Amino acid sequence: LQLQQTELQKLLQYFADSVSTFSGTSLAAQNLNDRKKSKILSVNEQTIIELSLNFDRSWSAVSRAIDDAKVSVNDRNRDEGFFLVSFVTEDDKKGWFGFLNFDDDESSTNLDLSQDPEFQIFVKENSGKTRVSVISLKNDLEGAEELLSEINKLLT
């Protein structure tokens, strides 16, 4: 037991010492990030994703990320460059086994007009780059940041 505890302490210390060497990019987001097509910026105290892609490719990538995140899309308007969505944060998932994601209901990514949208995702092109931002329609700034982070992780 003492040997196991000593080895576990060494392992934990290794992780604690090496935390600063890990990058914030997930494996799922590496496709765009490896080719330096995506970066996170802060503009006017708002976090945004800047893509080195035109609007059409960015819209497509963000649409796939939203679908992969199982976000309920209440409305989308490509001409205006926005999605109205509902997003269940990790804190909102119910039950002990919510992390297992048993709910693979494909309809959750279809247009869902029965719910009030909680967030608006903007996809706007400017000078050959496209910026993706999220605002909360219900003053949930933390939820907006979490949704943007989820989109960034799933960008391909």
C-alpha cells in the first residue's frame, strides 16, 4: 500500500509539474488548428474564433461543429450569418451517467422551434478572414464561452 501511494504521488506530481506544457487545442480541433486556420482572440472583452477561411468554408465548418456538439438549432440564416441555438452545458446535464451521452437523438440537431433560443452564433467575414462569436440571449456569459469552446473543439 505504501509503495502504491508513493508511486501515485509521483504520478500526480508529474502531471502537476507538466500542466503548463500542455496546449489548449483539442484533438478534435487539430484539423483546422494544425494548419493555422483557427485562432482564439479577445475583441472588446469578448472571446471569438478567427478562421483563415472564406465565409462559405467557415459557415460549413461551424455548421458541422454545431451538429457534432448536438446543439439544438432553433433557426439559422446563412445570408445574415447567424444561428439561434439552445445549448445544454455540462452543468445542466442530468443524472449520474449524463457523461455517457446515451441521448443520440438525431433530431436534436434539426431545427427546433419549440424552444426559446438561448444563444446566437455569428459567422462574419471581414478582410478574407471569418470571425465566429457567441452571445447569450439570456445573460449567460459563462454558457456562451462554453458553447464557443465546444465549437472550437469540434471545428474540422
